Amino acid sequence: MTDLLNTHGRRQEASGFGLKLLLSGTTLTLASLLGTAVHAQDYTTEEQIARGETTYSQQCSACHGQDIVESIQGYPDASLFFNFISTAMPANAPGSLPPQQYADIVAYLLSENGYPVGTEELPADPEILAQIDPRNIEAAPADDEPAADDAPAEEAAAEPVEQEVPPSVVTLVSDAERDYTPVTDEMLLDPDPADWLQWRRTVNNWGHSPLDQINRDTVADLEPVWSWALGEAGQQEVVPIIHDGIMFVATNNNYVEALDAVTGDLIWSYAHSRPEFEGGYHNNQAMRQKNSVALYEDTVILTTVDAKLIALNALTGQVEWEVQVNDWEKGYSYTAGPLVADGKIFTGTSGCSIVGTAGGCYITAHDATNGEELWRFNTLADESNPEFEESWGGIPQENRWGATPWATGSYDPELNMVFYGTGMPIPYAEITRGTGDNDVLYTNSTLAIDADTGELVWYFQHLPRDNWDLDSPFERMIIDAEVDGETRKMIVTTPGKNGITFGLDAETGEFIWAEETVYQNVVSDIDQETGRVTANTEIIPTEFGEAVTFCPAIPGGRLWQATAYSPETGLFYLPAGNTCQTSAPRELGEAAPGTAMGFYQTFSTSLAPDATGVGSLHALNAVDGSDGFEVQQGPRFTSSILATSGGLIFAGDADRYIKAMNDETGEVLWQQRMQAPVGGTPVTYEVDGVQYLVIAAGQSNQTHADLTPGLASPRLGGNSIHVFRLPEQD
């Protein structure tokens, strides 16, 4: 690959075609270039396979199960699979295992797919790994069986076969005669306090409920009333949605269930049928589905990992309509759910780090009644903005990745704008992607978009020149605030993993304030007049393999766990982590379909300087960013935050505790230990005058067990939800 890069990591002027050919992963492989055989017959031993099985069981199986065992078959040579897992896995500490352990995992997976046992251990050597084609594993010929001399030198490439995807399965358990009020645009703007209609309840993303039956005085009396085991394994990131006494839960692999919110009885289930993906990263997307449903009229709106938008009947689970929004074969997906407002469905695409998605990453709007696309905005191209093209340092659109809007947006009806955040540039390091010291728009930005036309109104970049995979896609919150004697609409957000929180004017994007929370060293300055952010050049690597330590680590700081705002206290609540990471950039190389283009090697993670534990929770004044209170603890907070009018906030942690805290001081007033780390988003609702609290717990990749002495998590997360209420009164 060195012939495609000059000594500064910038692509040569004539490299565009060659790069696309090499990255296609279809007809040209490293093994064919080297003229090597299918088998490196002497490699892998029984002992190595056993070690690899143990490591896979400890580091991979809780998330992937058998998916990754089969997905290795999609790689044209084993070196590409090794490159993927050694830079992207495990998800909570990418690249943190010794190289030989990754080679052991490869040996185990090859064995599971029929690769014969040899006499030497498979090394972490790309040249040797490249000799093994997992797609064509056959049993080794016997010693006395001559190899075929008349085999053709090169077989013709097989014609692509279109997958036949079986139909999705809907199971109706109870009758569909119960009362259900269609969810209107007006209800979405001002929901009934009893309901939770979207992932943060309201379109301004507050994560706040006006219910107060469960309050500081009564919370200690909470008792469990029912639990439900979810239908899929993987990361526990669900958000229950509740309306008219029905709870809708969408989990990994887009498995959706409707439950009676009082009894926990199943009403219906929908099992989405998806195609088989190539590459481990794309398969991993299916196992970290977040808030993937919202409600509109009499339908449940679902975003899927194969990049579809689907409407299910709210009472039966039957498909009303579906549209293919993006091409899943290129690697596009959804990992977060839709925003529904003003008769429209707004979605942010995922998967824009995968090799096949170069040049395009999208925010789209659709008619909420039929899914028809109304507009789309590409975060990786903007011909109307000269600064945009300059910011990529001459890199053509077809060689750009990233700027992924992989969280759910917010909406303001008075401004008629939707607000989305975007992720980092990819590859992670500028020396690898060839962008030099340029800003790389619209990565790590807040985008304010006209809800009717899809035109960009303004943008604000929170981390230009990102070199550390510290993306900024997280929720943008909209509040009305008194600023300098006038009422202004503000965006208040901790947009990215570095934990810096911003206040912006929602109408214009004007900078108002910024405040650091967790320790960070990636931003050296923020201009207090303009808000211009300057990256710390002292920790930008200038050579391949140059290790730098940056804070926070790739899992944050903050991650997908959502913030909350209470109008009673005026405080903004952030769950976070005190971490650092040592990593190094890698030279741009070949990538197989379905794999990510990060090209980064991680060596270790550590606690941030002066931190006594990973876990932290920060409360800031939403108007000016001043400190409210702070909670520090050993285990990381692994759930989103729920704020209520009962004077409480709820948050869960890696040590399996769900905690109710005083929303003014952070004092813990009640806690309950669950069967696994608390994840997803705590939600509260009311049915027949009784307030309920629903908590999700299960598998988490953000426990930081290596940085939390004494922390133990179950090997299998056992993803489930648990519902609490106050005791019945006599």
C-alpha cells in the first residue's frame, strides 16, 4: 500500500482509482498479489486453538455469540480479519490485547470453520496471515494424495448471488381490540405526562418526566412488580417507549416486542429478518441497537441495521410499510432510532466508517405516513460551502469516511429546525487519512437543518482536526434561557467523547459558553469570543506507529448514554468516565467489505490523572455552564440519565446498581442491585394513576473492569427490563 501514499501519508494525485480498486475486496486480494496458496498448512496448533477459544469466550462471545465465528468467512484473507479485530475489538478497549492473543483468536475461528490443525502456532505476521483465505477453507490433502497439477492458475470470479432474505416473523399473542389513541403531531410536541413517546420523551431531548408520585420522600419504598427477558443478546442500550398502557421495546437485531405496561404480558413480537453481512464491524452494528423505535399515528416506526425504515401496526406488529433508505451492501445501517415531528421522520445514518460507504453519510427526512423520502443531507460533501472542500486538504469525496450522525436528533417547532451531531473523520489520524492540519468538515459538528427543505442553516465544529476517534454525535438539547437580559433558544450539549459541554444559540449557532467536565488533553484552547476550538498539536502523531496518550479514551469521557435536563433545577446532567488511552496510527492498507477504516492500534487504557475511579456524574447550570454538583465513584455510570419532577435523577452503573439521587445535590436516596450492569435508558410512565419506573440491565462494553478493582460482571449479560412501582395503598 506504500505506493498509494507519499511520505506524509497524503494520497498521490493519481491514486484515486487504485485506492478504490484495492478497497473493493472483490477481485483483488493481498493473497492473490503474493501468489500464495489457500493454506499455510503448518500453522495453528491444538494449544493455540484452545487459548484462542478461551480469549474469545472472555472478550468476544458475550457480544457476538457465534456471529463472528461465521463472519470470518467473508474476508478474502486472514490478515484483513486480524487487522479488524486487533484495531476495533474489544469494543470497550479497542486494540488492547497483545498481538499474539489476536492471532490466537484467528486460529480458533479458523478451526471452527474447518481449517486443519498444523504443527506451528499461527503468528501475528501479516505476510503469513495473508496466505490464508477463510472463504475457501477445505480439509488438507492426505500426505499420499497428490495435488492436482491441472488446476487453473486463476479461477474466474464468481457472479454475485442475490441473497434471498426470509420474511420477518410477527407473533400476535393477545387480541388487538384494546384501546389505542393514535399519536398525533400535537401529542409529540406536548406529550401526556403518563407517556414516553420518543427516546428522550420530548422532541427537545430533555429526558425529563413531569411525574412526581415517585419522589424524594417515597422513592425508598419502590418495589419490583415485573421483569422481562429480552429476545436478543448484545449490548443493552434499549429505551422502552410507552403509550396507552403499552410498552414497546426494540432490541438488538431489530427484535421488537409490545408488552402490557402494567402486567408485563406479551402482546406481540416482531422478528426482523435481515441479510447476512460481510465483515465483523457490520455484524457488530446489529448487536448494539439503541433507541430504534418511535410512535406516530397508529404505527411503531423502526429503523433497522440493514438501513430500512419500517412502520409496524401498534396493536398487531404487522408491517404497514417499509422503505430501503440506504444500501446495506455498502455497509450502511441504523444503530439509533428516528425522530418524529411535524408529520416527518428524521433519521441519522450509521456505518459511515465501513469501507463501502466512502463519500456519503446522510441525514434524511421522510413522510411519516408512508416513508417516502423528502430530502437528504450528505455530511461528507457540500459544494455550496468553499470552506468545506478546503477543510479536507484535497482529499476527494470518494476517499472520505466519517461524519456519522449516529444518534437521534432534536426538533424545534418555532425555528422549524432539526439538530444533529456528527462523528469523527476516518481514518482516525490525519497522517493516515492525508488531510494534513485541516479542520475536516462536517466532522464533530452540530448541524442545524431546515426541517422542510434539508438545507443547512448553520454549523458549529466542536473538535476540528480530530486525531483520536473522539466523535461528537450525541444528543443536542434545546432549552429556552435568559441570556444577557433576553430570552434565547439554546442548544446545550456535551456533543462528544471529550466531555466538553457547550451552550450555543439555537437560531444562529453563536457560541455562548463552553465548560470542561472530565479531564481532557485533546483541546488546547477555546476562543471565548468566537468559540473556535483548537486541537492539541502536541499529541497529534506525525509518524506511523508513534504512540500518544490522550484523554479521555475512545469510550469516553462520555458515550451514547444520554444526558438530561430538569426545568425545576435548571441543571444539565451528564454521565461520564475518567479515562485515558495510548494508541498509534497505522498506515492505510487494504480493507475487506464490512470492515471499518480506522487504522488505529491501541496499547492500553488508564485512569485519568488524579482520578480515584472511572465513574463520574456532572451537573451544570444549563444557562451558563457553572458547576452544580459532581459525583465521583469507582464504577462507571453505564446508563442514560432520567430526570423527574419528583426531585430525582436516576442513573445506573457498571456495578449493577440503579440509583435514585437528589437532583440538587447528587445524594443517593435509593438504590437497587440488578442482575447485570444497568444500561439503556431509565424511563418512567403512568397507567391508571400509578407511576412506574422501568430499568434496563444486561451486557455492557463500558464497564472498564480493568480499571475498577473488584468489579465483576456476569459472563452473559442476560439482557432484560425490570419494572418498579410504589406499594399499593390500602
